[in-house]
Amino acid sequence: MATKKMFLGEEFLPTRWYNLNADFPTPMPPPLHPGTGQPPGPEDFAPIFPMNLVEQEMTPDRWVDIPEEVLDIYRIWRPTPLYRADRLERALGAPVKIFFKNEGVSPAGSHKPNTAVAQAYYNKAFGVKRLVTETGAGQWGSALSFACQLFELECKVFMVRVSFEQKPYRRSMMATWGASCMPSPTDTTEAGRKILAADPDSPGSLGIAISEAVEEAVARDDARYSLGSVLNHVMLHQTVIGLEAKKQMEALGETPDVVVGCAGGGSNFAGLAFPFVADKVAGQQIQVIAAEPASCPTLTRGPYAYDFGDTNQTTPLLPMYTLGHDFVPAPIHAGGLRYHGMSPMVSHSVKTGLVEAQSYDQIRAFEAGVLFARTEGFISAPETCHAIAAVVQVARQAKEEGKERTILFNWSGHGLVDMAAYDAYLSGKLAPYQLPEEEIQRALAAIESLPKLG
Amino acid sequence: MATKKMFLGEEFLPTRWYNLNADFPTPMPPPLHPGTGQPPGPEDFAPIFPMNLVEQEMTPDRWVDIPEEVLDIYRIWRPTPLYRADRLERALGAPVKIFFKNEGVSPAGSHKPNTAVAQAYYNKAFGVKRLVTETGAGQWGSALSFACQLFELECKVFMVRVSFEQKPYRRSMMATWGASCMPSPTDTTEAGRKILAADPDSPGSLGIAISEAVEEAVARDDARYSLGSVLNHVMLHQTVIGLEAKKQMEALGETPDVVVGCAGGGSNFAGLAFPFVADKVAGQQIQVIAAEPASCPTLTRGPYAYDFGDTNQTTPLLPMYTLGHDFVPAPIHAGGLRYHGMSPMVSHSVKTGLVEAQSYDQIRAFEAGVLFARTEGFISAPETCHAIAAVVQVARQAKEEGKERTILFNWSGHGLVDMAAYDAYLSGKLAPYQLPEEEIQRALAAIESLPKLG
């Protein structure tokens, strides 16, 4: 039997990130300043992000060198192993080869540190002393806490109160890495106080937490804000996943026909997929699938439009698939997929036909996740289960059609800090959930007055 | 900068387990049948364990081939990476090199699957349909659930009730892998009913859970009992850790002066250390340290004596360091180290001077664990923190003495399912705890009437 796992050497670790913006057949529409209606300049971002990251956000360069200081920390867990899921293949009985990239081996247990480490490095290099961010379920907050600790930056995390109370383990991880984590809304910011005045028992929301984090970041010269998904520079940093996977697949003599990732804000999906999307742009036959939850079907049900990145309308207008910045997704267990919008780069890839989107109910996602745990052993994050559901569907279709397929998917993180979700599924407490049509229409009303996109 | 992490290939995966029993300079005393006072024969173990494992328990052979079916599952996560902890070295400022073996990459997050997979295989090969075990904190129960799922065996776990209620994540992991887990005491066994009759609210104990598991296992012809530590065959299976580490260290051109593991029942310690203890027997200078908790100081405070493996006196008498089978350790957070006895093989190694034992208060253990998380990134299991505390002490001593040292330790598992322990430590809720002398004396009274050992 061949080696199942590809624990590979230093030579598979990329030394450059890949920027799909250099290869889009038609360029992405720019973001817009909501006041002027014009594309914002670097100076508009200066109070929020350090200038070196703003440059990366806007760069047209195809390749960006990874600083040695970042590589040195990547080496803690990178290159990540590429696995052949042969037990899952046998269970499905389909004419497919299934490979997955295990991003769960990072200290924080997901792909998030790929950009957290880069962002901490660039902020440190720019002279920033303190990073402020928000987190929902806690995967991003814990990744940034880890990264800040290694670069000796202070880290402050506003965590949506309901998650703060329900997910004490994530909170303890942040504390272990020396970060300060507060349940949002707090009485330490104007945005928080406003909410608490209206509702002292507010459970919080990602939108409120973002507002608090940005307010605290811009209030201090030595502090900046950090975002774990959506933006171009985040997609850029995550491409280490796909670049590594490509080299590993090549070393195996394999080429994927289908590339799959789950998509909330888009970062783990883009990280694996964009280097393969580049091959598609160059003419290669390859199906690229973004799997999203049926409860927050941004790519499959939202319009492609200009919208704010946050509920409080403080960000530039981003060209993206969106359900409207007022949209509040149902409290499904895949917290990382509960975002009203989508990375503009991922959105443009879908709009131009390079990527296709599919949505999966959480019941189907956990069904696939349990099948994976019972064949491959590893317990997947609820987000990742959506990618596995897509893989299962591709395999079943291949079986029906009698067509051979080589599938590669991003196993974006383990679920060991999310076991309550499995408990709910296994005890029959999870119900299928389709977003009602009228709820989509109501949410979309919020963006009616904003500039339109083709 | 050199590669920090040794993600190595198939050639580092051992194909044989190593049996230190073949190399002890003086042979281990045998176990004794409590009724006859004679060593038990294989037939005495037959209702409890399958005969192929009983043979391994008693074998004098130096090497035992690892079956291909077991290797095939080991490949899911083995070889495990060997890391150089250079950030920890810099933080300690001592003239030491520190290497660690990362056993946390297994699906269950610890070293436990090394023997769980082997035991599931041998039981399956023997025709067993169902394995029964007990678990305290849940690390062993989840590892056996995982292994049984891959070999299509039924798995039933009696989990100490207080842990069942406090550690829902471990319970959910077992359910995800298809095992049935019940809070012990239950009303499904005689042993359980006896306890419940006396105390309907009994929080349970490992001793009670073992009695329930053995009772259920022996009641059915197609069922057997499985134990995750202490026994010779468990130590044997765990030696994959040390055999791999030796080859990896050799590939780096390094030889450890000091080898460290934490010790509860002894399995992760023996797994890393025994292949190096063999070198010590052959004349090599090497310090081997078993780190145990001050709250359950079996090796450092217990006598070397014959004692039962369980509270209810159902096992053979084992020659070991013990605090007496009545001893109930304080509810410290390192649940895996709360055992009154110690593997007879580890005990014999200590008795004959091949291994030295040191005990650490849990405060010092978590202090070391937090230092590790803040330098190396990974969050350690509370048990593993005790090994890190020993490493820190060796490094500080090396600094004082100005002596260079190469240290290798077993990072036996991650702590992501044990974050409540970090929370307690970081919020100042953990107190230092030394076991009172009178409590040791009281516990030892239970073994006064048992056969003595030199």
C-alpha cells in the first residue's frame, strides 16, 4: 500500500504568495468610497490598516515574496500534509480519488493562522503595538492571539457575547496566548454603549463587534484593526495552501479535476482554489466549487452588488455577492460561514464563471462530517463539513455517470473545539434549514439605494 | 535557518514494536494470582483479553512485528513530527537543545491510539465483536472509540460520571466515532447497582468504572475488556513513538542526553523512553526522567509492592510502585495522571535505576505549559505540561551548571479539549497541592496484608 499521507519537506513550502488579481481575464470592479462614490485611496485605509498591508490589498503584482520572519513561523506547522482519503473513497464506492489538505495541524487548529501570522508581522514591521479584531465563533480570534503572541504584539478581541458564553474553550485559548478577549457589546466603546443603552442584555452580533473593534483601533495611533477574511490581502496570504497542494499533487503525479472548499468570507476556499483557478484561466479543464450553507447562501442567492462589509456601514462599499449588510443569519453551528457578504475576489471568480457555488443544508454537512470521521478518523470543523458534503455529491454524481474524477478539497480545520455541534446533530436536535425567500427579499431591501453592479 | 519540523517519510515508521522485557538486566517479578499466590497462566486472562494479546503480555521476545493492518492505520498520522523547540530554548536562555515528539497529531489528539488501534486489530482477529473499557477524563475512551470504528467493532465506554458531566466534548467525540458511552455507575451492572443502592448520586470513580467494564466484558463470549495503560502489551505498542524518534534524531545527527515523559499509568512515558532505556542498558550515558504529579506521586512516594490494579481487587497482583488500590487522588486537571499504581515495566525501570522519577505540582506544570504555548504555539494537554515542567527544570539546571544538554521529550497530546484547566490556572483558581503525608500513610494501609517485594 502506498504512503497515505504526504508529510513533506521544506521544499514544498512556497516562498511567494499568489495574487489572482494579476490573472483575472476581466479586472475586478474597484471598491467605492461611500461618501464620494469614487475608489478609495490608500490614505482612506491608513487609520485602520498599516500601509504595507494596504499596498498588498491594492497590488496588481502576480507574486508577493513571503518575508523570512513569516516563513519561520509557518514552519511550525507548514507544509501541511496532503492526504489521500482512501477509506472515504471505499465507503462511497465511486470511481474517484479524493485528496485533502489538512490545515487543522496548525496550533490554532485551522487555516486562519496563515494570514494572522502575516498580518501580525506587517503590523509589527510598521511599528504597530496593538491589534484589535472581532470574532464570532472564535477561530479567527484565537488565530490572531497566537500570531500576536509570537510577534510580541498586544491583542484585543471583541467576541460576540453569545459565543463568548457558549464557547468558553476558544476564549481560554485566546487567554493562553496572552490576548484580552471581551464579550461584545462592551461599555468601553461608543458603539457598544449605544447598543447596551437600548438593550442591556444584547447577545451581540458580528456587526456590532466589528464596529467596536474598528472604533478602538482608530482611537490609538499605535493600534490597528485586523480582519480574518474577505479582503484581498487575506486571500493572498491563504494561497500558501493551494501552492503547497499543487506541488504535493505534482509530486504524486496527480492533477485534480475538481477543487472544493467551503466559503463563508472566502479565505480558506480562495487559499486552496486560486492557484488552480489560475490554471483554469490558462485553459486547463477544472471544476472549482465553493460550498456554502443553505442558511446563509450568499453566492447562490444573493445579487452581485455593492455593499458594506459591516452592519454599521463603516467600511468602503465592496463589489460582492451579498444578502445585504442587515442580514442576520440563523444561529447555525458553522459560525465561520455566517457572513452576509463574500470576498470580492471570490465573488468576481463566481461572476466570471471561473468558480461555481453550491449550497448545503447543515444536516447534509454533518452527515458528511460524521462519514468522514468514521472513515478517515479526523473530526472536521462544522464549516469544513460543508466542503465534505460537496465532495460526497461530486463522488455520487461520478458514480452515476461512471466517470473517473480526481477531487482535491480543503480540510480547513478540526472540530475538537466545536463538539457541541456534533452532539446536537447526533442527538437529532438539528433541523434542516432553508432560508425563507421573504427573508432574503427583506434583507436585500437594505442595499436597494446603493450603487449597482453589472 | 534549518527546518524546524521533521515531517518525515514512511521510512521512519517502525515495522516492529520493541519489548524492554528482553533487555532488563534483572528480570521483572511476575504478577501473582491473588487466590493461589502463584503467577497467573494465560488461561486466567482468557475471559478478559483475547489470547493473542495475552501472548504479547507475556512474551520474552525483543521484537514483535506490527501487523500490516495496524501499520495501515498508523499511517493516518504516523510518523509523527519531531520538532526542535527553538523558541522555548531562547526563552529559557539555557545551553540546551530541546526536541519534542508531537503525538497530538493523531485523530484523537494524543498517543493513546497507538495501542487502541493495535488492541482493536488483535481483538478483531481473535473474533471479538465488542470491546468494553472505562475512561476517566476521556482521552482513552475516545481513542478506543476511534480504533473500534475503523475495525468495525462495537465499543462501549463506562465514563466516570463526574467527567461525563464535566467533559461533554470527549463524550461527543466518542459518539461521533460510533461508540456508546455511559456515565458510571450505571444500573446495567451488578457493580454499578451496588454503588447506586448505597449512594444514588455517586459521582463515580475509575475503580468503579473498571469493575463495570470488566463485568460487562466477561458476561459475553464475543466481548472483551481493553485497558489503555499499565500492562506490558500497552507499553509494547507505544514504543513506536521512541523507535521513530530515535531514527529521526539519528537523521538529524543528534543524540539525547536526557529523555522525558509524563507518567500516570506509564504508557506515553514508556513509549518514548524504552528504546532509549535499551541504549542505557547497553552502556550509553543517558538520563531518563518520568514526571508525575505531586498530587498522585506514585513513583516518588509509593513503595514498590504487590497491589491490585483496581479498587475492587479483581485484577492479578501487579509488582509496581503504588499508593494503595484504595487511594483516591485529588481531582486535579491532569486526569490521565490520576492512577494509584504504575506500569510494572516502568516501576521495574525505576527500581533498577534505569529511570528516575520526579514530581511536579500542577501550578508548575501549567506555568510550563503556558510558556510552551507562548513560545512554540501549541497548547499542551494538562498531563503533558508535567513533562514540560521537567524539561524546564533540566534546562535551568544546565544553565546553572553551564553544561550543554540535548533534551528529548514526549509531547503526548494537545489540550484543546481541556481548556477549562487553563481557564482555572489563568484565572488564579488553581492552588498548589502537595499530598499530605498522613493521606499517603492511610492509603498504604490497604496493601499491608499483600505479598511484599524486595
